[in-house]
Amino acid sequence: MPDRMLQFVRLPQETPPKRDVATRRADFDEIYRRFDIPHASAQASRCSQCGVPFCSIHCPLSNHIPDWLKLTAEGRLEEAYEVSSATNNFPEICGRICPQDRLCEGNCVIEKGFESVTIGAVERFITDTAFERGWVRPARPRAELGGSVGIIGAGPAGLAAAEQLRRLGYAVHVYDRHDRVGGLMIYGIPNFKLEKEIVLRRRRLLEEAGIVFHTGVDVGPGLSFADLRARHDAVLIATGVYVARDIGGPGAGLPGIVPALSYLIASNRTGLGDTVPGFAEGTLDARGKDVVVIGGGDTAMDCVRTAVRQGAASVRCLYRRDRANMPGSMREVRNAEEEGVEFVWLSAPEAFLGDARVSGVRAVRMHLGLPDASGRQSVEPVEGSHFSLPADLVVKALGFDPEDLPGAFGEDALAVSRWGTVKVDHRSFMTSLPGVFAAGDIVRGASLVVWAIRDGRDAAAQMHAWMRQNAAVQNAAMQVAAE
């Protein structure tokens, strides 16, 4: 065990070893192996324990990263878990899917020649060890408060809020349209990044805490929003955003062109043993096909790597900017390249070829121009640079927009922003409806799981404050009436 920190001057950066490419291309198992205790302690000891921890500052959850790294380096793993879980409801999930290269690790103050601490791998190791050793316990309250909360959406924001509110002593009911709990963590993120048992394990823990899940319930068509509000003292909307952004152009409606989420849900459901319409027939299966994925975010990376594992003949990712301007994690890009994905940079689709179904994508080369209003360089087509790619399956991974919630809920008084997201007071998380709050992607737009967890935690704190204040006002009114 290291006797002091700052070992980055002596020990090189190590990540957990990956399974070899040929093996991992053939299955959907996680590609990274786990640290053992000596390696986790050694890598944690590389932390410089700096006075201003930029890793924590750039973590949406403000995790106390240097503290639990030091405890891990000293072999005090149960204490490390307690510190890690104090600010994060799902550290074992964030350790697997957070883009650490853009957040904590990307802002580590260790000089680049020495490379950053492998924070994500240590975070995953701490919590997996805690589960194995029985240190992870349900969030049972010290006393029941008597209030009731309804949460719409069993994704990361809804689950984080549910656990926080249950810990405070509220009766918590979570409603979700799907038949499993987890949202995109269960249906959108592939197994090779997040094995589904990790999410299901969390569900069991939340149920042990007393949280009640109502799956297969579509609020609006199935259970009216008014009835839901009548059942509970407060309601949280945490539905996420699922409407795929589309792309036009000649041939855009050809069969064989599918949204990313439909493709990923079909793959994940099949892996869970479900029968998925369109998968068995080959519509949503890449086996033997030339696949083109359009987009450059983490969802696009999930799609290209899924296609590889399904046995695609070729997989290409078409992105209109270059590698340096890609929004997805560079770690995922490297993994995809190792697995045989070809990236076609600075290229944008112009039309889709084919008669009865798609057979190719006609694209045009792009070049980066001056920065636009957002600060990013604009992209402009290069004249006369058209080219075509063969494609039996085209996956559109262009991002997500919110559905029309006021229409779906039958609640016209629910205010939305000009982007269609639910409008809230950003200090209280309250919507335009009293006692109705909102958090996660449905408020901020498509974002990271770690931001959804942060929003869920913050919304839970504001809901608690509002319910206490509301109860106090009601009690005061009752006393006045009694007098």
C-alpha cells in the first residue's frame, strides 16, 4: 500500500485492461476489466491532492474526488465508498459511462506528460467492491413524514430524486411507460458500456428502501395527469427527451433509415430476451449490412459499436466536423476505431440512394469556417466534392428533442420553453403548476446522465422545502380555523 500521495511522479497512468478486440467484437459484455485492490490503490495514490481540485469543480455532482482517492490509496475502501456515495446516487454507473475525459479526468491538474488520474475506473472499483462486501444499504428514513410524492420517469433524474426523497421520509411512487426501470440506462446505453444487471441491482435496492415502481404506465393516455396530481402532495416530471431529430433530403423516407434510439432499444431489448418487432425481420439488425451512422455524439458511438457486434459487413460514421470538434467522448472514438469503425470526417449527407429501400448515402465534403454565434466554427460544403457510400442500414444519431408534454398530459397550463422543454424556476425547479416540479433532460435538453442525477438531487431538495412550507401553512390555517 502506498505510504503517501503524489505518486504520479513515480507511477505511470494505468487504466483497467481491455478485453482483446476480436473477443469483444463478438459479444456485448463490458470491454474493461476491473482493477484489483493493489492497482486501484496505486492509481489512486497518483492524485496530487491539489489545493483547488479542478476534478471536483468540473464534476456536475461536485464529487469529493481527492478525498475518496486518498482513502482508496490508504486501503480504507468502505470510507471511500461512503464519501463517494454522499454526493452521487449511482457512482458505479457514472464510473462506467461518464465522459471522464471531458469532465474530471480532462481537468486534472497533473501535467499532461504525466497524464491524469484514472478517476472513473477507481470510482467504479470502489462501488463494485462495496456491493460485493455488503456496504451498500437501502436509503431507509429515520422517520416517515407522511407526505407522498409521484415521479414521472424512471431514468437517472427520477431515480436520484426518488432515493433522496425516500431517505427524507416521503412515500415515493415512480411511474414509467416502459416495463423496466432505468430509462436510457437500461434501453439506450449498450451492455458493453453498462451491463443491465448494474441497473437492475439498483432497482432492487430502491425497492428495498420502500420506493414503489409502477411500470407500463403512460401518464396522459393511461393515467391522467390530473389524477396523478390528486394522488400525491407533489409531482416531479423527469421524463427525459426521446423524440429523434430528423434529417431531410431526397430519399430520406426510404426503408432502412432508422432513428438511433429505435435501433438501440431494439438491440438492448433483444439482449434482455424480449421479442422485438423489426429485429427478427432484419429491419433493425445490422448483421451482414453496410451501415452508415450519421452524427458525432456518444449516441452515434453507441450505434456504430453496436453494429460491429451485430456482425455488420462494414460500419462508417459520417460527421460534418473533424475529430477535434466531435462532441462525443474521445475514449469512445478510440474504442470504436479499434473495433473496426471507419470515421468519415468533415462530411455531411445530402441525399439517400435506393428504390425499394436505402442502398447508399450521397454526401458532400465540408470545411470549417469562422465561428458562429455559439462560438463553434461554422461548416460549409466544398463545391464539387460529392461522393457516395454504400449503405443497407442508415442510423440517424442527430440528437433528441422533447415530446409535446402539455398535449400528452392534457395540461395546457404546463408552460414550456421555445425549445419545447418544460419551463421551471431554476432555483426552485417548480413548473408553472403549483406542486409540480421538473428535472433532468426534460428541462435542460439532451445531456449527460451525471447532470440528470445532479438535477434530480437538487429538485428533491426543493420539493422537500416546498412540502414542508406548504404543510406549515396548512397547519397554521387549521389552527386559526380552530380558534
